[in-house]
Amino acid sequence: MMGGFGRLDLHGLDLSADQRSKLAEIHADVERKQWDLMRSMHELGWRSGGKGGDTLDEAQARKTYDAMAALRKQMFDNALDARQRIDAILTPQQRQQVRRAWGGQ
């Protein structure tokens, strides 16, 4: 049903219908959250860049950087949360398969 989940490959895990349904819900939730954050980043970039001028507004540049960093952190937090939610759905054997697929033991 699902290919990868971000960088998490879920192929070949012999998922039950219930697991697939729950994973699809997580995927839709995370995708919505991440796209909302990406839109915010895009808007922030448009508002802060391209207006040019003879001088750099260092305070504004730092404020924009901090805002972008906060959005990136939220995206990272969303990915971690999704991974925890996915791990809660997978069986221990399925989690081990995922770890092996990514070179972990």
C-alpha cells in the first residue's frame, strides 16, 4: 500500500489491514503538518527575501533565520513523533526488519 514513509521503508513487513489503516492515518497527518510548515517557510522566505536594498537589515535577517529554524525544528519533531507512532503499531519483529533495512541491529 505505502512505499516509503519519509526515509522509513515499510515494504515487506507483512502488515495487517489494521496496521495499514493506522499507518495511512499517520502518513496523512504528518504530510498535512509538514506541508503546512513548508508553506509557512515559503511565505517567510518570500517576505524576507528579494526586496533588496543598499543595506542589510541584520536584525530582520536574524529574526527570519530564527523563525525558519523554529519551523525546521517543528518538522523534525513531527518526524520523530511519526516514527514513535509507527513503532507503536509495528510488532517487535517488524521493527527489527525496519532497523535491519537501514543498517541498524
